[in-house]
Amino acid sequence: MSTVANTLLDALNWRYAVKAFDPDRKIPAETWEVLQQALVLTPSSYGLQPWKIIQVESPELRSQLREQSFNQSQVTDASHLIVFLARNSMTEAEIDRLIELTATTRSVAAEKLAGYRQMMIGDLIQGPRQAVIQYWAANQAYIALGNFLTTAALLGVDTCPLEGIIPSAYDEILQVKDSGYRTVVAAVAGYRAATDVYADLAKVRYPATELLETR
């Protein structure tokens, strides 16, 4: 097995959902920049990136969010807290924004992307997916979350995804109710406390033979 493969598997075996963070240990700025870029580089359906991420630095806000997270200490103790928001709807204007960005980035005429534009409109605005667009957007946010967790593990940064939150309360506290986005999930990142008893527990996973199939 290659060095890269071993590095990846070692990182994935090392990581776990940290229950207790060291509140005095912060993620270096250069490491956090890499994690931010990994989020930006996350793949998404059609490349639309129908999500937004809020990094919550304010101790006051984090204290309020902890109350809406079943008092999980990670919310206030971890170095960084990020909240994943997903779009509530998809419009032609948002699709045109991506078309314009693609044309500029790749130096092509927007007219040459007309077929791609119509495909997105036909699927996300005029097609049946329009009725479940919130779920579709939320799924895209989870792709970003997964990418964040793996990248952090490779960098030796501990994380914990947080679904044990009250999204509507998060929306209120972060004042995003009228933004066109809503809270989907959160995550914290930092470094595990020496007292976290979960750090040394064996990882529990079903065998690959039960989870993976070839047909």
C-alpha cells in the first residue's frame, strides 16, 4: 500500500467524534486556512454550492448556541465552531450566477453554456426535484461536512459533527431567518482534551463485507 493510502487510513482511524476539547488549544491560522479552502473546494451537484458556512467566533453567540445544542460542551470549548446553512430555494438568478462565473473562469462565452443552464433549470426549477429542493440543498451541505471532517483528520485536527442542535433556534441566534438559508448541521474543530475517555476506545464499525457490495 502506498504512503498516501496509509496516511489517509491512519488519519481516518485516528479521528473520532471528540466529546471533550482542550479549550486552551487553538487551531493555527495557517491550518484553518487550509480547512477553509477544503470547504470551498468541496464538490456539489452542478457545482452550485447551495450552502453557506458561518464561523462563530463570538463567545456570547457560542454560549447562546450551546444552550440550543443540548448543552454540549464542544460548542464553547472547541477552537472553532462552524454552522452549515443550506438554501431554501433555487432560482434562475442563482443558476445564471453560476453560468456567469463559469464563463469568466473558463474564458468561454456564456451562450455556449446554454444547454448546461437549461439542464439545471429543467431539473431544479421546472422538474420534480423543485418540490424537495431544501432536502437536495441539505444533502450538498453534508458533502461539505464530510470533506471537512476528512481534511481535518489528515491535518491532525480533531472534530465533532453536531446534529444534536435545534436548527430553528440557531437561525434566530445567527439572524439568518430572512437570508434565504437555514441551519442544517454544525461542526466543531480543535484538539482533544487529555481527559476525553472516548479517545482510546476502539472504533466500532460493521465489516466491509456487510456494507460494501459488488454487482
